[in-house]
Amino acid sequence: MTRYLLKRLLWMVPLLVGISLVSFLVIHLAPGDITTTEAGFDPKASEESRQKLRELYNLDKPLLVQYGLWFKRMATLDFGNSFASHQRPVFWQKTDAEGNIVKGMIQEALPITLLINVASLLLILLVALPLGVMAALHQNRPPDRIITVFVFVGFAVPGFWLALLLMYWLGVVNPWLPISGLHSLGFEHMSRPAQLVDLAHHLVLPVFISALGGLAGIALYVRNGMLEVLHQDYITTARAKGLPENTVVYRHALRNALLPLITLLGLSIPGLIGGSVIAESLFAIPGMGKLFYDAVLMRDFPVVMGILTIGAALTLLGNLLADLAYAWADPRVRRGVAR
Amino acid sequence: MPPERGLGVTVHAARAALAACLMCLLLAGCGEREPAPSVALDASYPPEDGGTLVNATGGEPSGLIAMLAGESAASAVAGYIFNSLLRYDPNLELEGELAQSWQVSRDNRTITFRLKPGLRWADGAPLTSADVLFTWQLITDDNTRTPYAADYQLVKHAEAPDPLTFRVTYEQPYAPALASWAGLHILPRHLLAGQDINTTPFARNPVGSHYYRLEAWKHGERISLTRNPLATQGPARIERLVSRFIPDPASQFLELLADHIDTMGLTPIQYARIFPARPQLSRRIALYKELGNAYTYLGFNLKRAPFNDVRVRQAINYALDKQEIIDGVLLGLGEPVASPYKPGTRWSHPGLQPYPYDPAKARRLLQEAGYTDSDGDGILDRAGKPLAFEIITNNGNKPRAATATLIQRRLQEIGIKTSIRTIEWASFISRFIKTGDFEAVVLGWSLGLEPDQYNIWHSSQQGPGQFNFIGYSNPEVDRLLEQGRLELDPDKRMHLYHRFAEILLEDSPVVYLYAGYGLQAVHKRVKGIPDPAPLAGIGHNAHEWYIPQALRRTEISAQ
């Protein structure tokens, strides 16, 4: 088992290097660099000054040399500083000689995105599991039909449109919820519990909107998984033994039906650090989606590379975790891994 | 994590539509609840200090040192914190800000600024000419990562002989110099000396000398500024300014409806359609419009046929109905322009008129240029080649794309075939504009407050990355632009630039399409806003705006 783990972890290193090299080349293929986006079209900015900036950022060097420089920094886990945002550190805070701390861009955006995504994942599981089970138990009868319609509507409704409607309805017409942002203006002067309530208020709509799409998918997965399992022989056996229906459904059927979900959740780990640009723009939330999108538009290469690298590492880790969780949940797989 | 969306969309569009209808029914049931106005918003109140003004902006500044940051969000906030030597008055003429007066030497090469006495930084330290000299050294320093050094590098010698005097000497007379000193925020030497300007924490925690100082900056959410009691221009009235960063204009508008923000920039649709349809909004929110500082144009690649023929350019100019574009794209909220200068300023030639819409004349000009429809397909041709070209513009700018579409239709009518392509900004600039690999573009330039447009129109500025990318070259224009840079007398300069604008209009290297209005909504609790807006815009006297006690928001003043 330990050998298996070590082997998997070691394999991740060349994979990560390969991924970073390909990402680096691809993002540099796009025309333009920071000097075309920042003051690139301002007649007061001269071409000489832009050339000087290019040299300062090493953008005039051959691509492989630039990658080498990036890699050398990464070897010490230094993600570098952003081109665009007054040289803010890309990943984690840095302290200068006088003790001034400058927070990293990912450091500030990541907790917000994680908070929203974890909350929405919990919401999805909390709602989708019962819905899926219920639909499977009442297959082709009204509850199933209603759930399926609900699920597809949730799937098909454009999130931004629903978000705007809800913002208007719950924020303007009936001022129950805040419209955008994460904190009220007087947040700093609130008591601790009041701050939590304020934050929770601000999170209701973004979490609901980001959960909506996933809800449909997971509910259907659970429904179909359950249907498949419910037709297995061992379920018939359990029923024949005279076990109560609840035990049959929740102990024997559901556990087996959840196996594919584990893979799905493992694969969703890298998704946890990604945010939706549209939702973040609408709700004015400074998360990872907008950070990445803006960095790409600005050609802020250190930020783009930083997010891609962390995303790649998390994807590989997520795969590993999914495999491990699968082995833990399914004895058949476990025996294969141990061998 | 959620499986790919998209497959289900078309199949279940009908169900989504059903849901949409349900949603509309729900919405239709409830109107906007208007709080009963307990105070008269329209009454007049005496000016008083205090209160908080909340506005919304789309972008967040990257830092508050404008020479490094460059984006408009940064200069907007930094403009409340820092002073320049000079500034523009309500009529967009230069006047002193930190400088009490300035003198230009007889040979036009030396400018001597005399600072106002007793100036202080917000931390109490005296602000002297040494700070000005230090700022000049910073922006011209090779290690400073600024794209804006060019104007200041022309200074051959700068000195601060005494605390109130700052003197710069240029190699040769340089008329835009004065305006350049209205664009350089003076930074405090006592806080920045010896620091690396590129990474200094000062950019996020600045100390300035203007009306406001930074109170708090919550990344990604908001910046709040509070009044600077030592302000060099006298104290402002409103105690606190809060800028919230809300990227989406629709969300901004909802915040305005819910009365969480006091002011925002509107889109033409919000200004001309939504507001008139909802009288209850106009009861509490006042609308202002002011001519913006930019114009949109159709530019030609003059190095290529058919645009190297002035008759073709003029024909296209006659074929385009500018008012139609203004009505269609900006819902009427724009003005046609006939020169690259802001109408109403001295640089704008009052006698010039835009090309009228005259398709018959356009056809005649094209015929003179040798274009006829010889094969009867509805498209003009010459020597077997159809008169067709591609118009490109940057994507994400809806007005420009809509403008291109209207252009396409009008040109179709006189027999010119066009196609439209929109391209992401960075690719657009580096792949097409820099390389000169385009036929026609829809783009914008600013309506310069400083009349010098050497960088845009002089024939020497056609290299890669330079701004005369359309390849305009006219010896007389070159001469006028060169003279304009040497002439410091405003009246003589004005005549040079009027003549320049005349030639430009006649040559038609670009078709001026429109200058749009800036549309501003401000809650009526804010008093003291000039209406109609002066040339410089309503923000010009923002330090005199005030919010009477009776009209302030309760939740914020409780802080």
C-alpha cells in the first residue's frame, strides 16, 4: 500500500512538469503580453518604455529561457509576482525588510472560492441524495417525474439569468438579501456573531446559484445508480430475508449506488478551486474565477501559470484521493491495489 | 464537479421556457416597494460637512501610484489622494493646483513653477519643491516600471533652487509640457526615498495631499477614503467616500435600485429606457449627462488599396449616417464630431461640420475613382476586383460591434461589401494593429485636452507599436504638428490646430462617428452638483458636494 502511494506520488512530478511546460507554451502562443494590455493603446505611453518593460519582465527572451526562469523559481516554490497588480505576490504573502506584509493574490481569492464551492457541494449532496433515492424508489411514478422535471429545469436555466431575477426579487423588490459583495459596509464594526450572520446572508444567493447546475447532475447519478443496484440479486436476497425496506434501501442499496459518486467527487476536487467568472462578476465576489479570467485578458503570465499549476496539482491529487477512497469503499478494488 | 452543462439545454429548452414564464408571472405580481419619503429630497438644504457617499465602479485599482498602475480605475481613486502641479479648470483650461503660478522663459525652453506657500502632506510634513523634483526623478528613473516616462524624459535639467520653486529646462520648446505637469501626481519624498517604487507598500497605503486620504482597502470589495483635514485645496465637505467594486453593470444597477449605492455610470439603455419608464426612480435619483472625453471612428489602412484613394475615403464618409449610428447605438446619447477635439474647448474648430449623409455624392465619388458595377452583382468593382473589405474591432465592446453592423448596412447600399470580425483585445492589438495587418477598424481615441496629437497623426509615427498605425502621411499636417509642439502661446497654437483639423477632415483618413455622453446617476440626497455639467464634467467640484444630515443613510452614519 505504501509502495503504491509512493509510486503514485513520484509519478506526479514528471506529470506536473509536463503539464506546466505545455501550459506555459500555450499561454505564450496567444498574441500580446502585459505591455499590450497595460497602457498598450495610450498615446502617452511610448514604444520605448514598453520595450523597457518587456526587458524588465524578461518577455524579450526566448520562450524556453523564460520557462527555465519560471521553473527555477518554482523549484523553490516561489510563484513570483504579478505583472499587472503592482507586483503583488501571486500565491502567498511576502514580507519585506520593514516588516510590511503583502498578501498573495491566490491567498486572498482561494478561501472565498473554497467557502462557496464547499458550501454548494454540501448543499448539492444534501438535496441531491434524497431526491435521487426518492426518484429511484418511485420510478416512473409522479414523484420521479416531478423530480426529473425539476432537475432538468435546474440544469437548463441559465445561471446568470436566474441570478439576476433572484437579485431583483429578493434584493430590490423584497429587501431580504444583499444583492452583491461579501460583506456589508459596516462589517468591521459588527460583533462576531453579527459578522457571521452578515456573511451567511451574502452567501445565500451565490451558493444557491452555483449549486443549481450540479444538483441536477448528482441527483440523476444517484437515481440511475440506485435503479441499477435495486435490480441486483443481493437486493432480492435481502428482501427475501425479510429485512425491513429501510435497511434494504439505505444499508444495502445506497452504499453500493454511491460508489460511482466517489469518483465523481474525487474529480470535483480541482473544481473546488475554480470559480465561475459570470457568477463572480454578477455577485461582485473576488474569487478565483475572476482572478484567472482577468489575468488571462491582461496576459499576466505569473498569475495564469500559478493558478494552472495549482489546479493541475490538485487534479492529480484528486484522482489519487478518488482511487484511495474507492479502494476504501470497495473491497474488490482494495484487493487489487494491495497486490 | 457539475457534469458538463449544455447537452440538456436544447432538448429541454421548452421546459426552461415554461419555467421562465412562471418566473415572469411571479415577478409581475410584485412592484417595487417604495419607502414612503419622510424627507423632501427636492427641498434645498444649506451646505454641511459629513456623510458618506457610496459609488460603484467596475474595476479595482492595481495600486494607487498612477504612474505605475495606468488603468482608469487607479487614476480615478488616486485622483482623490494626490495633487499635480497644474489641473484643468471647469472649462478645461490649465490652472495651478499645487503651483500658484508658472512662468515660461523668453526662449520657451524653461518653465518655472512657483508653489503655493504652506502646503502639507496628509501626515503633516511640509510639501515642497523637493518632492516635485523627487517625483520627476522617479518617473524618469530607468528602474521605474512606467510606460509614461516619455514626456518627462524630454526635460534636460530640473532643479528646486528653493522650497517653493521648481524649474524645468527642455532641450527645445515643448508645448505639451505644461499639460504633462497636470498629469503627474506629486509623491512624498520623505516616505518614498530609498524605496523600490515598483514594489513599495506605499502603493497600497499612500499618503497624499489632496481632499481625501485612504481609510481602508478591502481587496476585491471596496476602497474607502476619508477627508484629509490638511488638504492643499481646502477641505472637502463629504466625510467619507466608498468605492465598491462591482464588475457587472446590471448588478450595479440593482444596487442603485435598492439604494445601497448613491452613484454609478449608466448605460444608454438604463438612462434612456429604464429611467423614463419608472417615474418613481426619478423621484429619488437625478440623472446627469456630460460629453465624454473620447470619440469612436472608422479608420482605414491607408497603405492599402482602395483606401489610398482619398475619393474612396470621402465616399465612405458621405455614405455613413452618423446620426443614425448615434440613435441606434447610443440611443441618441452622443454627438457627431468633426475634429479630434472636444466640442466647446478652444481646440475644437467651431466652423467644421461632419460630412453630411449623402449617398448620391458617395456614389459619384466612387464612380470618379473608377468603381462601377460591371458584372451586375450589386457590388462595385474596378479592374475585376470587387470593392470589399473587412472591418475589425475588439470584442466585448458592444457599441463598437453594433456600429460596425450599421456601417456594413449603409456601405452595402452604395455597393461596398464588408465583413465584420471582433477579436479579443490583446490579440487585436498585437496581431492586427501593431503589424498593420487590417483593412478597416472601428476604434476610439481620446478627445485630447492637450491638443498635441503628434503620436497619432505624424508620418514618423508609423513603426510597429506606434500609434499612427493607419499610416497617415501628409507633409502639411506633419509641419503643423511640429509647429504646434514648439508654440507655447495658446492663441497661436489654437490656429495651428484648427488648420490641422481642417486638413484632417478633408483628407478623411478616419471617419469620425460619434463622441458618447458619460451618463451619471446620483441619488438626490447629494446636493451641490452643478447642472448643467460644465465642460469638465459634474465630478469637477466633487469636493463641494454635500449630503444634508436629514437625508443621510442611517445604517452607515451609525458607524
